[in-house]
Amino acid sequence: MAGPRFSGTLVEDDAAPAPAGPRFSGTLVEDDAPAPAEGGRAHGGLNAFARGVVNGLPIVGPYALAGIDRADAAVRAVTNDSRYSDEVDAAKRYGTEVAAEHPIAETAGEIGGGIAGTVPMVLAAPAAFGAGAGGLLGRSALSAASGLALGGADSAVRSDGDLRETAKGAAAGALLGAAAPGIGQAVGAGARKVAEMAGTRAAPTAGMGAPAMEKLAADTANAGGTGAVRARLGELGPESMLLDASPSFEGRAQGLAVLPDTREAIVNPLRQRAAGSNARLGADVDTHLGPNMDPAAFQAEWQNAYREAVPPLYQNALGQPVQVDTSGVLETIGRLGAHEKGGAELALRRAWGLLHAEQDVPGIGRAVVPDRNPEALHNAKEALDSMIAHVQAQQGSAAASELRALSAVRSGVNDALEAQVPGYAEANRTAQHFFQQRDAFDAGQRLLNGGREAARPAQVAAATAEMTPEVQQAQRLGLRTEVDRLVGTQLNDRLALRKALMGEGDYNRARMGVVFGEEPAAGVAAAVDREAAFDATNRRVVDNSQTEMRRRAADELAPRDVAPSPADAVPAVAGAIGGLQAGLAAQAARLGIKGAQAGINAAGRSRDLARNRQLAEALTQRQGEQLNALLEAIGARQAAERMAGGVGRAAQIGTTAATVSQAERAKAYVPFGFLPARR
């Protein structure tokens, strides 16, 4: 039959010329170019490789390849008008022939197919193939079991269920499975190391050597990454150093602080920062709460303002030609006096006297009559204020009765003056406003007091809401004065200062938020917390606290010793055994080894010292462009390390899959003398 003939996955030519254009043959596209002389087939190597990939798939490979051949045969039978069985036989013959002609391509394809088919299984169940977590022995046992099952099943499929071949495949799979975790781990570690070296060399260094960057990157990872480090430095402000960002950095600084070569590089910046602590805290308090006012200065300003505003108002009101009717007050005194005894009765008699005066009465002469003069009644009210203040200092029911009586009289006099003397009520309100400011200043100085009598934040908020802006300002100044007093008296004890300013349960923090506003109160709290953190760091690093932690860190970072170990008995032993010449030769060799070792150690010590100096410089850097560049470099290094970890993991998975998947091929090289001979 003229025209091309399809066989397996290859296009074969007859004597007649082939139709123009490409044709699909199995899994490969063939061209109509003249076939080469070798075997009369074009692209045979590619076909062999492609068939090998399909056939190499564990367990399903033979089925998949047979399915492709049958599908191809069905197409050819229809296209060529031939028998389906003939086309199937032709496809099988072609597969055998092309494999024989291209064994390397077919083998490579089968290996690749085995890997490609096993990788998804390893990814889906890494623990089953020894690619998960745990010790190597346990992972090898699990992988051996998986390899046994996979190798046995694959051999059973390829040998049509032959028990001996199945057992061989299972044994080979178990051996390869047991070895796969170790091989995968070794290859993955090597790939990760190579990728890490390439990535870290390409990453920026910000002037740091590789040993210093390695330490800094590890500490940054322990701190939660560069994002967490930046956030912590942002909380502490521009004076914060890298060593403040996490315990890992601080521990590194503690180790460097006990080494002679880096002690000053760590300690001096911390001491300089501690020296400016008081000034920083004072500036922050001024910034957030405003400038401080001395209580004496406030009192002087208040008195001057009071004298300028209040007395003129009273003078204008009391200088008017009016007469005040006090009959209502006198009636109150008479009613109360009919029932009171003792001190209250005497107080009412004195009040009666204050409201009367001896005057000339027409038709009567000199007589004691109710005083109707506004200024005299105003003075009587002030005298009553003095009597009330005296009684308030006393205790007991008698004092309480006297206080009630005097307060009633005083209130009556004031009401009569306000009602009958024009301008008197306005003078009272102005005076009261001044007194409220004075009282608010005094109350502000007590707002941070503790104990059962301390005002709750809600009470402070309610009282503050009822104040005028001037009274609120006076309370604010009083509290500001108290804050300044606490800062001045407890400045050298940051923890005590924080407790005094923040208080139990953050009550003081809440009170400050009511008086100054939430943002200023938060600013002061942050400043106090910042200085407390700086002070704690200074004590732990500079003041030789946490000795054991410092010792461990110093041991880790201590540069190696230049001098080699003195324990060298080789010359003596050689002399005892071989005589003088042997002893001299051994001594010369020992001296040569010691010299070489001393040179190696000297170079290593120099590198260690350079690393430590760079670490000290980095750890004491304050926020700015240089520290920002360092953190960016650390972030780039960590990204390179993550990439390298991915490369290593991929290499481990691929190597594990490559090892486990080759049981069918490896069983030819494994002795199976323990299996019974085939009968």
C-alpha cells in the first residue's frame, strides 16, 4: 500500500513519497524529511526518550504506554484501512526496535518518568518517604516501608504478577527507600549551601563582613524579622539602638561588653545615652504636657489677677446708696435659736450681733437696730465665713449643728445682698470663678494620689466636664506641677517613676488622659516606658547584670587563641621508641605543626576580632540611614536564605523521589539469593 506507514510512535516511509506536512505519531510529531540511513527512522532517539518517560511512571507507566499504543493503532487502522490488531503488533515491534536502537535515550526517559511520577507522591506524603521531620533512622524506616510497597507494586505490574519478580522489586524498593532519606538530606543540604552562598554574596552587606552578617541575621530571625525590629525601634524613638530591639541583640551586646577588644565600643554609647536621659524625659514631658508652673508662681499670679478683677466689682456694688432688708435672715436666726443649745445657740447670737448696729433712731435715741448698709452686711458675711471655717475644723454632732446654723445664716445674707444690691451677684460669680481655679489647681496636685480616697477616672471626667475652660486649665497646671515633682524626685528610679505616673491599674494614666487628653498622656507614658527600657538595658549590659548570660555569650564570641595546645607528647614517645634521631625528627615536626597552627589561629583571631568590632558598631547604631541600610541588607540576606532553603528542599524532594523510583532498574544489581529458585 503506497504512502507512509505508522508504526508505534515513528513514521516509516515506503518507496512512494510521503504526503507533505507533519504527522502525529504516538507522542511525537514527525516531519516528512527523508529518513536517515540508520534504521530508516527519523527522531528515533526522541521517540525512545518519550516512550521511556511514559513507561517509567511507577505502576501506571506500562498501562499508560499500552494505552497510547492502542489509541495510536486505532487511528492508524482507520487512516490506513488496515486491521487494528496488525497496527497494535506494529506499535509493539516499533517500541522494541526503537528501544534497542536508542538504549540511552530510553533509559534516561524511564528515569525521568520515574522521578516525575514519584515527586507528587513525596510532596503529598513527605513523612511516608522520609522527607519529613524527625531523626534519620526513623525516617529511613518509614521510607523503606514505602519503597517496599512502591517497588513491589511496580514490579508486579511490569511482570504480570510474577511473585519472584514482585519480591525482587519490593526488596530493591525497600533498600532504596531506606537509603533515600540520607541521600536526599545530603544532596538537599549541599544544594542549599551552594544556593545560599550565591544568594548571600549577591545581597547587599551595608559594610558588614559575612561572619558579622550571619550573626546579625540569626538574631534578627530570632527577633521576628526586620519588620518586628523596625516596629520596636519605632516604639522606642530615635535614641534607640539595634541592641534595644530584642533580647537576642541585647544578649549579643552583653557578650561583647565583657570582651576587652569591644567593651568600650558597647559601653560608651550606652553611657552617653544614659547621661541624656533626664534631659530627654524632661523635654518629652514639656512637649506633651506643656511647661511646668511652680505652685508659688501660680499662687502669686492668681492673687494678682484676683485683686485686679474682684475688689473693684465689690466696691462698685457696695458703694451704691441702697438699703438691704435682712428681716428674712433675722427670722431664720430666731427660728433656729428657739431650738438650738450650746455652741449653735452661741453662734446664732453672734450672727445676730453681726447683723445689727447701734444707731440713732428718731424718737428713741441710740438703739441697736438691723444693719441695712450693704458694705456692713458684706463684712458680716465674711465674718460668718471665718466662723464657718473655724467650725469645719472641729468634729462631733455639736460642731455639725453649729455649722448648719451658721451656713443657713450666711446663705441668707448672701441671697439678700445679691437680690437687693445691683452688681453684687456678678461680683460673687467672678470671685467664685477665681476660687474655683485656685481649688482646681490644688485638686490637680492631688489627682495622682492613691488610696481609697482617690478619685476614680470616671469621677474626674464628670467633674472636668462641668468646669469652665479657665478652671480646666488651672487643674491642668496643678497636675502638671505634680508630674514635674514626681519626675524630679524619682528621676533616677525609672520603675518607681513609671508606677507613680501610671499608677495601679492605669488609673493615673486614665486621669492624665482626662486632664491633658489621650494623645499627650500616651506620649508621656511612651517616654517613661522608653527611658525605663533604656535604663534596664543599661543596667543589664553596663552594670554587669545577668552574669551567666554574659558569660555564655562571651564564650560563643571569644576569638580563638593564637597559641596551640601544649599537650603534645609525640616527640617524647618517638624518642623513647626510635632513639635520638626519631625524637629530633618528631620534635621538628611538632614545631612545624605548631608554627602552622599558630599562623592559622592568628589569622582566625584577626577575623574574629574584625567580626566582633563590626557587631559592636552595628548593635550600637541609632536610627538613621546607616541602620536602615543595615536592616535592608539583613532582610535581603534572609530572603536569600529562604530562597536557598527552597532550593535545598526541592533538591531533597527530587533526590528522594529519584532514589525511591528506581527499584525496577536497581533490582538487577541486588543479589536475591534468599529468594527461592523459580521452578
